[in-house]
Amino acid sequence: MISIALLGFGTVGSGFYEILKREEEKIEEKINDKVSIKYILVNDLSKNREQISSDTIVTDSFEKIIADENIDIIIELIGGETPALDYIKRSLSAEKIVITANKLLVANYFKELIKLAEKNKTHIFFEASTGGGIPVINMVEDYLAGDKINELHGILNGTTNYILSVMEKETVSMPETIKKAQALGYAEQDPSSDLGGLDALYKIVILANLAFSCAVNPEDIYCKGIKGITSYDIMYAEELGYKIKLIAAAKREDSGLRIFVSPFLIKKDDDFASTVGADNSLEIKSENLNHLFLKGPGAGKFPTGNAVIFDLIKASRFLLGDYKKSRSKKFNNIKINRKSDFKQSFYIRLQIEKNDSIIKNIKSMFDESNLADMILKDGSSDTPLLPLIILTRKISIQKIEKFMEYVENINGVLTINNIIPLKE
Ligand code: NAP
Ligand code: HSE
């Protein structure tokens, strides 16, 4: 009998539990042992959780769980740093196998948690931390173990992809769509982690750590989310033949690794353009496979619950001795190249007073620096204000931001609303 303690019974915890109950016989046959959820740890004991069977102890005391020597596997699905980090560390120190969906902790404490697991001859599994229902961790860590990965990039946050997809179809504000994403269980407890790009950043850091055997510090990475993007940007991008997507990328370069998270304008026929709703997609470029594209549900109760079941099967094999070692102890020191060195084209939206001489001034500034390919103006509105759209030639983010500071000082230029790179 494999004894489990489940920490957290929210979107993912309840999804995992319901799948386990529904497919119990098949899963136990696969594991070749019985599985028992002995404890479920929650915050609020007064909530109705009638689906939990009577032989499971629902508690708000982690102390009770950690004191039980018969627990084999602890599944952390609380989220956030406190108290989850403490619970994971104490579980590993007590030689329990840990399964977690907590990308914040895996990304920020990658080396520490893996070393702690090794020191205690146990293991930490985190398939559900990245890619929702798509087995991207397994793909990078095990399936491509004999390959050399050169690049990973993709859409790794379901909430922002859902928000951008809804805003493409309906004229709704971002706050309204955030509420919908929360109701569907996609968003983090603090949705600013999704919107600000941090959630995607944690996921690309985890994938890069596995792909390039390193332990990247998330704080070293350029990260920009979708906070300032409005229906106007989506509409103008559409007119130019683009969609807006939040892309996370990690690429091996001669001098180190380039990792970043940023919204991009991508061509409508780009593979990533068809990733809609809360779906995620990941493109892996490697020596053996050359090119691999994965797409599927990136968040939600059952897709993520399914990833936890997958880890449970792996964890059970580890427990039964079939799977004693899978993670390398080596962490290469790799230089992180700054995103600002990289040249790309940009979409720029600015708001100006409706006056042809202002447009002429801006145009000549761009022409003198040979910076812009195209300037579009939307003169359809009757207001005295005019949105102006500029597509630049290739330049670094640092240089274009500096240049736009000068543009902002031109008389009649009211605001620089957005500067978004174009995906090649
Ligand atoms: P959630 O719905 O907010 O559920 C959190 C659960 O943890 C709740 O059952 C809550 O108890 C419990 N909890 C909170 N604080 C606690 C504390 N101090 N002590 C004990 N229990 C506590 O979160 P979720 O969406 O399932 O996410 C869980 C984890 O999975 C996070 O790390 C998240 O990033 C990750 N994840 C989520 C998704 C997704 O689609 N949602 C996908 C992939 C990964 P109560 O029920 O009593 O409030
Ligand atoms: N908040 C996360 C997302 C959950 O929207 O992608 C899945 O990791």
C-alpha cells in the first residue's frame, strides 16, 4: 500500500483526487500496488468537500502529517512560497517523495530542492509545474536525454493566452477577462504573477534548467507581461496580419544562454498563432529531432490533475525501487545574455494630437535614424487625438526605448502606449 498526503484541495488538488478515484483500478494496476490518500491538508476546514471519502483524514495540521511515519508520498498543491516551501523541505528531509505543481518554488529553489532530495535519498517530481497537461518536463528531462537541446520557446501561461484570445474576439477590458480566467481556475492566487509574466518566467527557467543542466536565477531574466496591452493593440496587430502572444524562450548561444519572457506580435500563419484559450505550446529545437512542437491544455483542474497522476506513477516506481536515479547532480555555470543586446523589429503605438505636422515630425525623426519601415495612422475617429502605429526596423529594446524617450518629447506627442517586439 502506497500512503499519500495531499496538501491542498483547490483546482489542482481536487482534479487530481477526482481522477485518482475515477481511474483507481487502472492506476493501481499500473503501479502494481494499492494507493491510499490518508490525509488531505486544507486551509479552511469548514468548506464542503463531500467528494472526499470517509477513510481520508481532512486536516489543517501539517504537523500531524509529517509526524506520520507511514506516509510515502507528499503531494504539495497549495501554491506560493509560505508555507509550501517549508512543507516541501521538511517532507524531503523526512525522506518522503515529494510531488509538486509549484513552479515558483521549483524555479527559485531548483538546485536546493534537488540537492535536498538527493541528500535524503528521495526525489522531487514536478511535471504539473510546467505546461499544464502537456508532459513537457518528461519530454525535456527523459525523452530528450540523448539529444542536445538548443532552443525552447513557447506559450507557457494559460491565463494570459486565454485573456488575449478573449480580447481578440470580444471588445472586453482586461480586468473583465481576468475574472473569467479566475473563475475557470486558470489564474494563480495572485493573478499579477500571470499578467506580469512571472508564471511563464518560472516555467521557462525550469525547462532551461533541465535542458541545459543549470540553475538559472529567475531574477536575472528579462520579463515583461501583458499588463499594458489593450483591445486597441490587438485590433491594430490584427490589421497588420499579426496576433499578440506572450512568449517565453531559452536559447543556447556561443556565449551563454538567452532567456526572456515578452509579449510578441506573431504572424497569423505562425504555428503559435493557433494556440488559443488556456492552451500552451512549446517548440523544441534539438540535434536529433531538429524540431518538435507540442500543444495542449496549459492549465485547469483535470489537465493539471492528470500531470500529477503521471508523477504519482513515476514516484511509485521510484518507491518500489525501479527508478532510483533520474536527475543529474551537475549544474553548469552558464552566462545569461542580456535581452537588450538582441536586435528585433518593434510595433509601437503612441497617442498624438491630431495634427499632420506632428506626424511629419515623428516620421522625419524615424527616417533620419533609418528606423521605421511603416507608419500607420488611424484617422477614423472624430476625437482630437490620434493613435499612431509604427513598425520599426531591427534594433535592440534598449535603443528603441531610448529613442522613444526623444519622440515622447516632441510637442503634440501625448503617450507612448506600447512597444512590442515582432517574432521573426
Ligand atoms: P487553489 O485552487 O487556490 O487551491 C489551493 C489549496 O491550498 C486550497 O485547497 C487551499 O485550502 C489550500 N491552502 C491554501 N493555503 C493553505 C495553507 N496555509 N495550509 C493548508 N492549505 C492551504 O490553487 P490551485 O490552482 O489548485 O494551484 C495549486 C498549485 O498548482 C499552485 O502552485 C499553482 O501554481 C499550481 N498549478 C495550478 C494550475 C491551475 O490550472 N490552477 C496549473 C498548474 C499548476 P482551502 O481549500 O481550504 O482554501
Ligand atoms: N496560472 C497558470 C497558467 C496555471 O495560467 O498557466 C498553470 O500553470
